[in-house]
Amino acid sequence: MQINHILVALLITGIFGLNYSAIKIGLDSFDPLLLAGLRFSLCAFPAIFFSKRPACSFKYVAIYGVCICLGLWSVLLGMHAGLSAGVSALVLQLGAFMTVIVGFFIFKESITIFNVSGFFLSLLGLGLIAAVTDGSVKAGGMIFALLGAAFWVVANTAIKKAGTNQPFSFIIWSSPISA
């Protein structure tokens, strides 16, 4: 990788990480359901008036919209139940490895040794997080975050099944369903 690519990846990772801290702050003022609805409403409007409907079956747009909403709401409920922003972000990343497993069974994709080693490393990390006994990791929050990851896997599967080459439009058109 070129140094520019590494710097961009670090910047995106930093922004993504700050997102969870902003969400945690937002939960101090808003109910999780209201915060999720606000997020999707702002994603949809006014952009939907300037974006063409994606060229794919609308059922995938609807499935994605419902599952991404339930996924975000689950993560917000987990944070509302006391799970920290950092732990929420880490637990949610387990969805990436769940997606590899779904890809193997549904799309007949191959699983590499890197996928398997990453999966076991993430499970080890998740186990270490769950083993924290200082009270900072709440079981209910952890369950909600894992549920959120599972919903996001279904959403990822829907967007892949849709076969769209218009992901921006796809996300915009799914947002009113999510809101």
C-alpha cells in the first residue's frame, strides 16, 4: 500500500471511531429509537429528491432498510443499556466475519486462511471483552450489540443480492424505510 492509502485508511478509521462517541453523546439527549429515526431521516431528505431510484428489485431496498434500522437501533439500545462507545464499535465489527460466513453459504465464496484466522482472533477479542468484570461491559448491552451486528449482516447480504452498481442511491432510497 502507498503511504497515501494508509493515511486515508487511518483518517477514515478515526472518523468512524469518533462516530460512536458522538452517538453516545446523542443518547444523553435522545431516545435510541428517536436518534435512529433522526439519522435515517437526515440521510434520506432532501437527497431522495435528487437521486434516481436504484436499478434493482425494491424488495432488497426494503430488506436493507428494515435490517439496517434494526441493526442501528440494537446498537443504540446496547449503548443506552450501558455498553461503552468503544466496546460497541468493536462488537459490531464481528459482523464483518459473520458476513464472510454468510458469503460462503449463500454466495459460494471461498474462505481463506486469513478469513479463518481473523475470525478466531475476533472471537478471542470478543471473549476477552465479555470477560471484563469491572462492570463496564453490561451483558444486556453486549447482546444488543451482537444483535445489531447480525442485522447488519442481513443488510449486507441484501445489498449484495440486489446487485446494484448504485450504492449511494440504494442507501438513500432505503433510508425512508429505516426512518
